[in-house]
Amino acid sequence: MIDKIKKLDPTILVADGFDDCIIGLTFRDDELVALYSANRIIDKLAQDMTEAEAAEYFGYNIEGAYMGVKTPKYIWSDHDALD
């Protein structure tokens, strides 16, 4: 999916190492941005740390990192939690 996104708009920012957590595209201030599953990112991080550490890391270092209007968005989904 990352190749398709970059072909569509090469200026879209992505979260390094989490390509498999992208669930689509959305808009921020009329700009197309990557949309990630927060649940999937935390699950992936929790492979190397506790779930609490993963959630804290995600909140501070990933979700909290704003790099302008092309910054990815993150969504929490009950559906992901059931997978």
C-alpha cells in the first residue's frame, strides 16, 4: 500500500516501520494524509516492550509528533482490538 500512496502523492509522510499498520488515507486541512490503526501500531510495539510501555511510547513519540499538515493521522478502532 505504501507504494500506491507514494505514487498518488509523494509528499505524504509515513511512520517509519509501520507500513503494515496503514489502513487508508484521509484529509488534514484539505491535504491527503496517511491513516494508521493506533491499535496495530501499539500491538507491533508491544512485541518488544510491555503493552503499557508501547501505549506510552506511541502516544508521546508517534501520535504526538506533529510535522505539519502532511503528518499522518491515527485512529482507534474496536474492530482492530478484536482481530
